[in-house]
Amino acid sequence: MARTQVAIIGAGPSGLLLSQLLSSQRIENVVLERQSRERVTGRIRAGVLEQGTVDLLLEAGVGERMGREGLIHDGFSVGFEDRTFRVDLRALTGKSVTVYGQTEITKDLIDARSAAGQAPIFEASDVALAGFEGDRPLVRYSHAGRNHELACDFIAGCDGYHGISRKSVPAAAIRSFERTYPFGWLGILADVAPARHELVYSNHARGFALCSMRSPTRSRYYVQCGLDEKLDAWPDARFWDELRARIPQDVARTIVTGPSIEKSIAPLRSFVVEPMQFGSLFLVGDAAHIVPPTGAKGLNLAASDVRALYRALSAHYRTGRRDQLERYTEQCLRRVWKAVRFSWWFTSVMHKFSDEPIAHRLQLAELDYLAGSHAAQTSLAENYVGLPLEAQD
């Protein structure tokens, strides 16, 4: 039987970042991942990073490429009724966000772990967690045709919404809160120049649209769609026409079209579980909470969970005390619920929920108020750039 101090389930950004940070403190850890390396590094995900997330990546020693290629955004625009207004993040909060794809973060972290001789164990199947209610946690898994057992002090469940970590918790010990939305996001990735140098969110009677980017030559665009939509019904030409119909015309005129290199439909949900710790098992990121992507909070919440758990584990191995570990749920959920609220609010203002005329009129009234109110824009900007991580301490 092998042994480590921390077993990490999942080689997404949160699991890899936790591994990198723990290793910097000489805390032994092993990362197990169900998928192949190619599958993990091929996932297309969000890429708007709060400064706190950027700082944590720098602390982990994986920020060099992000520093070269990341795009600093001091604001973003909101469109409605064929007009736009800009939310000046820098002027309102003194902070900015960085656009750097989650896929690139994952690649940087895998490269760093591999260079240290501690690459994740990819294609680990039949993962099962045991003993985490007591003081002898155990992870069983299969790899390369052999069965393995990994003894550890703690287990970090970084394996997402569909992973085994949360499912291993007895139903009576966990409480779930969930809101599903009656629509999804149809997104495409294309190697074309972005419409604007900053993100543009658009409210339209036909549904929400978003103009985003991954680099100065690669764009990411979204339109709201029904949950029953099929990708086959959305050839590139139809997508580009629908996108241009939903965004203000001054933005639409700058759209550069091209063949999509990736296309997908993502459902939207708000989801939180309480607590986020069960004995020696800690849930991190999407394993514990999901937010609609409207406010760009998913990856950033995962990073703040990692920060809290990394600091608590470091303190435990340095002092032998568990008090910081025991506050993990409380520290994380304070920030999580505020981000859930913000993401729900921004989603409710920007998306079409029904054909009821009054619903759209109320959205337009709110956006018109937002466009002319310094106080309202400050509130939006504070949440968008990220509430202080110090609230966890």
C-alpha cells in the first residue's frame, strides 16, 4: 500500500493548483485523474481571472506565461436597446481582471508538476474513497491494469460536479441547494480577432449574447439557447447571424467571422452544498458549488477554495493544529454565497426567461438605471473583479 499526506481527486485547475502549492511547502500529495492528459488539456472553459486568482498562480510559480500572454482588462461593456455603456473596473475599484484561458492554466500546471517529477496519475479508474469519517482515509483505484490503495491524512475532492468525491458522502450528512435555468449557452471558438478589446455582454429580446476572447487572434462568442437545442441545428453561418442580431450594431459591424474550431452547449445552474468538509474529506470548486458563467466566478471560486485549504493544511503540518481546517466550510461559503448571489443577479438581468413583455421591460429599466448610476456600477464592478479574499481569513 502506498502512502501520501494529501490525496487529490481530479486534475483540473483546482486539483493541480492545490498540488503545486502543497508541494511548495514540501507537503506530499498525489493527484488522481479519471481522464487522459489529452482530454484534460482539451477542455474549453472560461478565462476571466480575478486578481486574487492571478496572485495565487504567481505564488504557485506558474504565472510566467500568463504574464506574457494574459490580457489585462480594465472594464467591460453592457449592451441593450442597441446602445452600450462601459463599466470602468479600474476607475470604480482600482482593480482589473485578466483574460487567460482555463485550458492554458491547466497546461501550465501539468507542465510544472511533470517538471517536478510529480505528474498526475491520468486514466485512474474505479476511484473509491473510504475512511474519511475517521483518521485513516484511503483511496482505492485502478491504473494500467492493476488495483492500488493509497493511504493518506486528507482527501481533497477536486473532481467537479459529476465526480466521486461528493457522491461518497452519506446523503444524510450533506445538504444541497440548486436552481436550474431554462436555457443554456451555445458557444463557439474561432481563430478570428475579437469584436472589441474588452468583453461585451448584451441583453436582447431574442436572448443574451456575449463577445469574449482568449487572445488577440482567438475569439469566444456565446448566444443564449434552449436546452433542447442540437449542435447540428447551428451551422456557423446561423450562429454568426444570430450573434450579430443580438448585439448593438456598432459592435456587430466589427465582428470578424470564420470557421469554428470548437462548438458546445452548456446548461446553466446555481448549486451549493453544505458543509464542504466531512472529516478528512474536503470538497473544492465545482465539487461543492456551481454558478452560471455570466459573472465569470466558477474558476475564481475554485481558486479561493484552494487558497483556504492550502493555507489550512500548511498550518496543520507546521503546528499540528486542526482549527483552521475545521473553519474551511465557514471561510469558503461566505464568499461562495456572495458569488452565487451576484451570478444569479447578473444572469437574471441579462437573459430572456419568458415571452412576458413586462419581464423584458423590467430588465431594460434596470439596465438603464445601471447605465446612469455610479453607485450601481460600483456594486457591479466590486463583485466582478472579486470580493476580497481576506474575508476568508
